[in-house]
Amino acid sequence: MARVQRKWRGSSENGAGPTKMARVTSSEARVKRSEARVTSSEINCPKEIAVNNNITSKDPRSQNESTSSQPDSLSNITPTHHTTAKSSSDSPILIIGDSIIKHIDPKKISRKKTIKRTFPGKTAELIKSEVESMEVEVLPSHIIVHAGTNDLSVQPPHNCVKNIENLALCIKKKFTDSRIAISSITVRNDLDLSKQISTANEELQKMCSRNGFDFIKNNNIDATCLNGGLLHLNSKGSAFLATNFIKFLRGNNPAASEYRQRKRGEDFQGRRTYQNHSLEDLLRLLLLAQRTEY
């Protein structure tokens, strides 16, 4: 009996005991693997939270993709003449014209940003249509218009000047705070238009006086300033034209300030006439007073 009992104890300690412990260990491992699966599933399935009524993901990659997919509604907006921006010291200079200005280097006109819009072969009337749809980022402080040579080849001087006036008025309406100057029509020898050019420039100067535009005279440009085609300017002519533009921008162009000088003279003359009338009335009163005393 003692041997049988010891054998039974031995089997229970060494046999059934380890098997039971192995089963417990295996079940604990399965529980840990199950917990690991749950944790893994939580990581792979991020929760979503609501912020300001918009669903925002916790996953940084998802947030970056949603941010980059949103369109930038401000980057593609280009201000036009409908904006409320006004001219300032940093405002650019705008030069508008036909092919005569094609060799003008904007970088040499001013230290300020200079924009040149050239419309080769177009009349002032056609350039006006281009200006109506023109867009600029900042309103220019000064605008120089050089056009008319293509108009004169098909129209009389009066019609040419009228087209330039309509172009200038369109620019004035679009860029209300800009100072506008009209550049005179330069000489050309490909056609016999010397008389028409002279007449047109005289009418242009009068038109500028009526509307308050500055007038840039290009009398220093002659036949020696033309290229082989006898229409466009060579390097010398382009340099002279650029110099005339620079003089206007610096306020050194005599013709540019003629309108303002005349207006100031008229105002001064008017004040002086009023003062003369006042002095005459005062003298009359003094004479009447002296006669009354006697």
C-alpha cells in the first residue's frame, strides 16, 4: 500500500500537475494574443472626432491629404480695376502703345516697376478694346500712351485724334487715380504723312489740354531715328523716345505741365482782377468822401 500511494503521489505531482500548468499557460497566451489583436485593430481603425461640425481624422496622413486636396481660393485671384486699391509710391508705371515702342526697355525707364503693353499693327481704337479687358495687380501711378501712327495710314488726322482721345478717356475711367500722358506721333517716311502727323500732333496737344492729360513732345525724333523700313525707330530713336518718357516721369517735360501752368495763370489772373476791382472801389469811396467833406 505504501508503494502504491507513493506512486500515485508521484504521478499526481509529476504528471497531472505539469499538464494542468501547461494548459493554464497556453490559455493565458491565447488571452494575450487576443488582447494584442484588439490593440492592433484599434491602431488600424482610427477613431473620428467631430470638430466644428466637420469630421476630422486623428490619422496625420489622412489630415494632410484632406488639407492638400482643398482648393486655395485666394491664390488665383487677380485684382482688376474693380478693386479698391489706390496708387502709391510703390505703384508701377504702365506704358501702352503700338509697335513704335517695341524697343523700349521698361527696366531703363524708372527704378519703379514698369509694365509695357505693346499691340503691334493695331490702331488706337483696337488698343482701346485691349485696355477694356486689361488686368493689373496694382493700379499704376503713371500711364503713357503712344498710338496713332496706324490710324493715320487709313484715317484723317481728326479721326485719329478722336480715337486716341477715346482710348485715353477709357484709361482714365479704368485707372482713375493714375496720371496719364499722351506721346506725340513720331515721324515716319514709308508713307507721305508728314503733314498729317503735324496736324494730328497739334490737335493732340489741344485735346490733352481739354481733358487734363499731359502731352509728351517727340520733336527730337527725326528721319535719322528710323530703321531701314522707315517706319519703326532704330536704337537712336528708341533712346530718344525713352528719354522723353523719362523726362515726363521726372517732371522735366515742358509740354507736360503746360496745361497746369495755364490753369494756374488763369487762377492768378482771376484773383488779380478781383483785387484790382476791390482797389478801384476803395478809391471811388475815398474820392466820394473827399467831395462830401468839401
